[in-house]
Amino acid sequence: MSINPDLQGRSYPAAEVYDVGREKIREFAQAVKATNPAHFDVEAAKALGHKDLVAPPTFAIIVAQRADAQLVQDPDAGIDFSRVVHADQRFTHHRAIVAGDRLVAELHVDGVRAMGGGAMITTRSEISTVEGEKVATTTSSILVRGEGQ
Amino acid sequence: MSPTFEELTVGQEIDSRSIDVTRQDLVKYAGASGDFNPIHWNEAFATSVELPGVIAHGMFTMGAAVQLVSDWAGDPAAVVDYQTRFTKPVLVTDTTGTSEAGAVIDVTATVGALDAEARTARIDLTVMAAGQKVLMKSQAIVKVASAN
């Protein structure tokens, strides 16, 4: 199996809505060993000026990886998930994600580069609310290892 | 107390922390994030794809490493940008049933750059496990209030 070089420039439209829940923020915060009260206590979050519980800085990965799944699972892409290594990741927050947000992500394939027998694929998710307010931009590169890599 | 912009200098260390990691932590992160790749919880699968054993999710390490920045800033929403490269896997040994950690991640945060116009600080993270840098170019941009 090899990576389809025509992937570059492709985009996948926003699919299902991701509803940000308080318990999910608490669960994710515990999973990354966060202890800041703004993730757990609504009053503490409000004291900082937020509408509701604030998500940790990497929470958007949940939404971004759901968007990435559209590409990884696209039979036309030729990606063998068992050979995928995460190479880099970036989050740019246009505003904080808070409980109650209803988010969608549009996925763009910004780069495909051959690396040995494999390929480096760079994707970008533009995350916004269903109303169209920009919330976060995430970029990620994955290395799909070729045979023997 | 939250930091103020005026008291920061480039090169200043703001905090450091050691994070104990167990196999159970990886199972929790898998559930919380939805990333169920078996290289993060199944030894036989991990070794079958030429890994030395079960490794932590890169995103677990990235997510845990930034917590001292969130705590230092006071408000996690002050972290407006955060990036990293994943250079080495964090091998997590099976210590189930003991109180031992399966891996220890050491994080040191220093002020890498200051932008007086935007009132932001770039916080550079040094993230080590088993004597190796596991993240590179790990940088958080943090909004910092002025003294008055």
C-alpha cells in the first residue's frame, strides 16, 4: 500500500458536531494530570471570566483526531494506521474552548512528502462553533512508516 | 499570584515538575481522548510493530507537560498557542500492582521570548524521560497581564 500523492490540497468538510460537556472536560483534565480548578469547578472558571468549565490546552485534539479519521479511514488515501507515528502537533486557540460549545472541524491536507518508503502528511483542522465562530486551528504531521522503517 | 509581564526575563526558569506515568494512566488517556491505538496499552501488539514495548501517547506527554504552564499562568485559557515535535517515545513499563511508576517525565519551563506589544511570553519546555529529550521545540505562547 502506498500514499496517494494527490491528497495534498484535499479537504474534508465539517462532519458531525462535537458537544463539549463538563464531565468530558473533567475526564480529559484528569487524564493529562491537570489540577487547575478552572477545569473542574464552574465557579472557579466563572471567577476567571469564563462562561463555564475551561478545556485544557490540548483538549482540541479530540475534535481534530475525529476530523483526521476521515482522512486516515479514506480507502483512497492509502494510509496504514498501524504504521502511523505522530511527528508534530500545534494548537492555536482563537478563544478558549468551554463546556457547552458545539464544535465542528473542517480538515485540510496541507502537505504530503515522500520519506524513504513512507510519507509525511501534514493536516490542519479549522475548528469553529456551529454558528461559525472560529475557536481553534490545529496542525499535525504524521509519519506513515514504509516497510522496514 | 499570577505573573506580571514586567517581572519576566528571557532565560528565567518558571517551574519544573516530575510526572509519574503508569500503564493505567495510558488507559485513562486512551479513554478520555478516544485514541485506542494498541501500541499504548498492549505489549504484544507494540513489540509486533517493532517498538521496544508499550509507549505513552505523544499527546499524553504533550498534554501533561503543559500543566505547569497552566498553573503558572493561573488561567489555562492564557495558553493561546502550544506546539511540539515528538522525537523519542516514552517507554512505560508494566508496574501494575505496585506503587512504582512505569516511567517518569521531567518537565522544566523557561521563558524563551517576550513580546512586549502582544503582552505574551513564549514558554519553552524541556521534557525528558529516561535521560532523553522526548519533545523538541515544545513551546507555549502565554498571555501575561501587565502590572497595572
